[in-house]
Amino acid sequence: MYKDISPLELAIQFHGHICPGLLMGVRAAELAMEQLNLKRDQDEDVVAIVETDSCGVDALQSILGCTFGKGNLIFRDYGKTVYTIIDRSSNRALRIAQMKRASMGAAGQRYRELKERNDLNQNEQAELEQVRQELFQYITTCPYEELFAWNEVETELPPRASIHKTLTCGKCGEGVMEPRAIKTVEGILCQPCFDLAR
Ligand SMILES: [Zn+2]
Ligand SMILES: [Zn+2]
């Protein structure tokens, strides 16, 4: 991880824009680091199990170093803003659940009201920008308790990413990871070729 840039900056660069969801993810990542005593160069030991695929996950990827490519980001498609952060070195796991519509104060409410409309006049546009700033300020500074409920949990550690043999698909000739190769009477096929052959 880059240590000379703040977690917030890192997350914004990675995600490509700043939004409330990303900021909530930044707070969740910081909460996890604080509770589990994680160091910023420890990312190989950290695993994140995420139950949503929205903006906040990009904050976890960039700040905690839990990424799809490294295999230490596990996506469970439950549609819940819940993150379980596991530290392999200490064997501890923290489950962080974002509160349903964490109220985010008056700014949050007004932000949602204005966001839902698409007929804003100039004054309202300016107001939206204003409450957006207030909301960002609120999310980045309020106590964690206003955003999340968290507790330590027992979690089975997922196995470390393993390297598989590459086989060759008999139809397209491209390589395919052994556990994904399909053995048919006509030989080895990759999934897309197998689907086409049916
Ligand atoms: Zn976003
Ligand atoms: Zn193929």
C-alpha cells in the first residue's frame, strides 16, 4: 500500500469519485484498522468478506489492500452493507454492519430529498452542493457508533489463494484453470465452449 497518501485520498483515487457510500467505506476501513490494530503494510494478512458490491467496497480494497486480484477480497452477494475483516496474523475477525439508513443528520435527509428530484432550480442546485459538503463532513467526523454496529466474530479462515495448473481447451485452444476446466467425452473444454456446444 502507498503509505505517503492518506486513506481518504487513496480511496478517492481508486474509486474515481467521491460519494457518501465511499466515505462510509473509508470509515469502516479505519474502524477495522483501529479495532484489529492493523498496520498499513500488513495487507497480505488481511482478508475482507463483503456482502455488497457497492461504492464502499472500493474503500476497503484501496485502504486495506484486500483486492479481487490478490484473492483476499471475498464477495458474498447478500445485498447487505456488512463487512467482515479478518486478520490472519492475530486470528481475529471483526464484523461491521452499516446501520440501515444511518441517519446522517439533517444534512443526510436533505441530501436524499434533493438527490431524488430531477427538477432542481439554480438555488436548489447550490443547496445540494452545500448539503453534500455538510454530509461529507458529517460522515468523516461523526462517531463510529452513528454509522455502524460491530463485534468480533469467529470466522473460518478462507484458504490462501492457490495456484492452479492451466489446461488447454480442446475447442478454442485457450488456457483454462484446472478447477474450471470441464472434462467431456470429446476432451477438455472451457466453460464458454462447453456452453456453446450444448
Ligand atoms: Zn461512488
Ligand atoms: Zn474454449
